[in-house]
Amino acid sequence: MISPVYLAPSTAFVTTAALLPLVRALCIRRGLVGAPGPLKIHSQPTPRLGGIAILLGISVATIATAPHLAIASWPFFAALTLVFVAGFVDDLRSLSPALRLAAQCSAGALLWAGGWRIPFDNGTIGLFLNAFLVVGFCNSTNLLDGMDALTTGVSLVMGAAYLALPLASLGAFAHAVAWCLVAACLAFLPSNWPTARLFLGDGGSNLLGFVFAFLALDFYRSRPATPSALLFPLLVAALPLSDAVLATLRRLRAGRPVLFGDRRHLYDRMRAVGWSVPGIAIALYAVSAVFAGIGLYGVRTHSRLFWPGTLLAIFLFLGGAIRLGSLRCDAKVETNVAAWLDRTSK
């Protein structure tokens, strides 16, 4: 007999695993595949709507195993669906950046209305910060999703960090969501490793980012607002957030639109100097685990070593990424990408 503690993640794992072959077959049948191109590393058309399985895995498991908590947490499901649908539509026919951002901001407002709020202000500023947090997390995981198994594996590490928190650091519903997220990613990972047979898609990567924004807000609601506690969700998400910040700075320096794609992310630069795709994934899992470990250390111990350790880790990581060229733009590559996008849009 399955313990009630493990019922939700078991249900999420089984549901996600059962849906994956169905989603893949549907994508192939309908031609819903990611085509190769200058912004892609894959050489064959690959089904791209795997986020459907994760969405249903998390939703079915939480609703079926904790219906009373799920009903009371309806703003979470409304916001989750809104973020996923915006990404899903973008996968199918391309959605304008303004509409995607509007959906993500609305999701942040729904969480705010449901009581999941930044612990600084309960007025307009707090609402704005909620929206900013959701937008940042959604787009950072989306930007990280450019290499096989990377976003799914990093999400596993990030989810495990929330499960490793001391008791009462998350509400009962958020704790169940964290378990279901880890289980769904674990079920999905074989479809991405070592070579992807099914992509998350924008719907899936944005969904993962939203769930981590929700977990961060629930953590803030459940814990006293100490400096180390405030920093914990940001350290757990340090890898995708820092990659997004570097991408933004890089594109602004080059005079490009912030949402203009490129192949200068940290994982791209590691591949350019000879790392294999599995090697990059494992190395960045380890980086994410180090940052998560530092965050847990700060929450659990309140040691004075937390701050110098945090600053040293950030300095070493950003220094390595910048040295690899994450702030530099390759004008020739960017020109070729722009030309390809112009041709395919006609």
C-alpha cells in the first residue's frame, strides 16, 4: 500500500509517464514538431509539446489526492493554466511577446489575489512585484530550455531543494505541488536524455518557471522574512535567472531586442569549447545543486559563513560564464539568425 505522503508524487509520475507516448504520437501525427534551425542544436524534427504531460501530471495528482486543498487553491490552477496556454499557443502559431507577458503578469496577479504575495507590500507595489517575479521565473526557465535534458534536470534539482527545507517552510498544498513537480520531471527526463525525443515546448518550460515562482511565494508566506530566507528562492533558481540576466545584458549591449534569440547562452558557450551535451547537462545540474545547497545552508543554520559563501559562488559562476563569452555577441552569427528568421516569417 502506498503511503499517503507518496500518493501524490506517485500519481504524478504515473500520469506523466503514461501521457508522454500519447503526446509524442499526437505531435508526430499532426506535424507539431520543432524544426532544425540556427537557434536549435537538434538536427531532426522533434515533437515539442511535452509540457502537456507535465501539466496534467501535476494537476491530476494534486486534485485527485488532495481535493479540498486543490479547491481552496483554485487561483494557482487558474494561473498555471493561463501561463501554459500562452506558451502552448506560442508553440503552435507564435504569440506576440506582449500577449505572453500579459498572461504571465495576470498569473502573478491571480497568485497575489490568492494570498501568495511578495512579503514587502500588500498594495500596488506588491502586486507589481508579484507579476515581476512570475515573469522573471517563467522567462528564465524558457531561456534555459535550449539543450536536451537541461531544463528538466535543473528543475528536478530545484524541486528537490524545496523538499529538503525544514518542516513548515511550505504550506501543505505547495509541498504536494513540489513533490508532484519532481515526480513529473523524473518521468519526463528519459524522453530528453541523452537525446531528446520530445521537447517541453514553450508551454512546458514556462509552466516549470511558474511553479517555481509559486513555490517561492508560498515559501515567503510560510517563513519569517529573514535575509537568508528572502534569498533562498533566488539561489535555488540562480542558474536560470543568471543566464537570463546575462542574455538581457548581452542583447542590450549589441543593440538587439531583448527577446531576440541567440546561441550565446552559457550552455552554448560550453558546447562551443568542446563539452558534450550530456556533460554540459550534468555540470549545470551540479552548479544548480551547489547554489541550492548554499540556500539550504542559509535557511537551516543562519551561519555567518552563508554570505561570504554566497558571494564567492556568485562571483565564480558569473566570472566563468563571462570568461566563456556569455556577454559577447557574434555579429556574423546574429546576422545569419536574423536573416533566417526573416525568411521563415514570410
